[in-house]
Amino acid sequence: MGSHNLSFPTPPLPFLSLFPTLSPSTLTQEETCSPVSSPTLSAVLAPILSMEFVLGLVGNSLAFIIFCFHTRPWTSNTVLLVCLVIADFFLIINLPLRVDYYLFQETWRFGVIACQINLFMISANRTASVVFLTAIAVNRYLKVVRPHHVLSQASVGATAWVAGGLWVGILLLNVHMLLDTSSSKTCLSYQLGTNSSASHRWHEVLLMLEFFLTLALILFAIVSIWKTIQQRGLSGQAGPRRAMHVLAMVVVVYTICFLPCILLGIVTVAAFELRACHTFNTCSQLFHGSLAFTYLNSALDPVLYCFSSPNFLRQVRALLGFTNSWQGSSSEDNCVLPSRRMEAPRKVEVTMKVKDLTSAAGAQ
């Protein structure tokens, strides 16, 4: 009597073959999305950051020389512009390390301490940029809308003290980057869609607050200045028009440099929460690519200086040898309401005429 071989596997039922076999590892992969590095992204970002480094270094070096050695007297606006230049140098001196990072396929080769310092200075640059851009907008608002307010008449020394306080706050807001012990190989300040540390979560919240709060203040300043120009009939004066041009340029910088990063960051987090891993990976790569736009502010800020300081562009030409004239001074604060400057000569002229008439009457 033959024995049956019970070791043969039972053939699977036909309808079960329609479903894939799910292992524990497969379930884990489906439940969580992991960001994937992109060689294409690295190949694109390396030359872009190199270009931003060159443009930012040239533009801000010229601005620093002009403001520090060829602008007299300083005004409150000059103090804020110099702070913006210093903030840009925080970024510029660190861009070569980020270029190296992308040249080696997103591998950090300089150790944990260098990574912490690099991320801290880049983050401080981003915060300082939005803070001092907002301060410039508020300064223009005060000069046009509230010219008699005590803040509008603040001295250069008082403005310098305020700027120093802002710098202390900026550094304290970003000091967590020096305490972060993330991997020395990734060296990323944002790790959206991962089980990030409390430091990284605070960093993400800080980015949102920096953008939306300061943008609200800038838009408020623009609307207030526009209403003041319309109500007081100042549309024909150069000062108020320049203030509007400055604020328009600030909004352009915000839109180009920070808005793509904010929007892509929100979409990336939403895709992670919805477990849409393909969308998450795409948006995550686009988000990290959009960080290059935030670095672009160091190259765009010198354009803002041309709008903000009446003599900046002329002094750049003189420094480069296109003209020999260094005449003029930093008169941004006085240029906001030029009608006041015109009133003084008129008063002198009227006074002289009155004196002439009085002397003529006495002679008769």
C-alpha cells in the first residue's frame, strides 16, 4: 500500500493569487514615508548656490564699503541696511560648504560641530533677513504716515540700540541649532515628514511665524502708506513714491525667496500625514530645492539698497570707476517727505523780501 507524501505544499486557491503577499516589512513601508535623496537635485543645486555665492559676495561687499566708508551722515535707515548686509554675510560665508554638500551627493564631510555652526548661521540669516526687511518697512511707514512720532524721529544711536536688541533676539531664536545633535552626514535643518526632534519641530514653526507675521506687518505698512499718499495728495512727491517702491521691492524679495519654501513645506507635511508617499517624496525634494530660493535674498538685497538709498546706485558707479563724483550724503530719512525740504528755502526767501520792504519803508 503506497503512502502519500504529505510534504507537498497545498496549491493556493486561484483567487488568492490576485493579492500580493504582505510581510511585516511591507506593512512598515506602507505606513510610513521616508524621504529619498535625489542626484538630480544635487546636480542642480550645486551650480545655483555657487552663482548665489558670487552674486551675494560682490553685491554685499560693495554695499558694505559704500555704507561704512562713503555714506555720511548715517541715518536710521542706514543702520538697518547695514544690519541687513551683515545678515547676508552670515549666509555668504557658509554657502561654499553647502555647495560641497551637494557636490558630494548630500553628504556632509566636515563633522557635527561644523554642521551645527553652518545650520545656525544660515538659520540666523533667514531670521535676520525677514526681521530687518520688516524693520525697513516699518521705518518707511513711520516716516510717511507718522512723521512726528517719537520713533520716526529716533536718532542713529537709538536705532543702533534697537538693532542690537533685535540681533540678540535673532540669535536666541536660533540657538537651538547649536544644540542639535543630528547626524553629521545629512546636515539638514528641515526634516519634514519624519520623526524629527523637538529642535527641528521648533525650527519648522519658526519658519512659518517668521514669514506670516512679518509679511502681515509689511502689507499693513504698504496699505497705510498708500492711503496716506492718496489722502494727503503726495503722489507727486518723490519721497513717498520711493517709500512705496522700497516696500514693493521688499514684497518681491519675500515672494521670490520665501513663499515657494513655505507653500512646498505645507504640501510636504500634508502628503506625509495622508501617507501619499509618492507625492511626499516629490514635494520633499522640491522643498529642499526651494531652500535655494531663500538663499537668493543675499543676491537680491543689493537691488533693494538701490531703491532704499537715493545715492547708493550713484556711489556704486563711482566705486567701479564709471564716474568720479562722490557728492551727496545719506539723506533717505529727509527724502521721505521732500515738501519739508522745499519749505525752508521758501521761508528764507519770504523773510528776505519782508526785510527789504521794511528797510525801503524806513528809508522813505
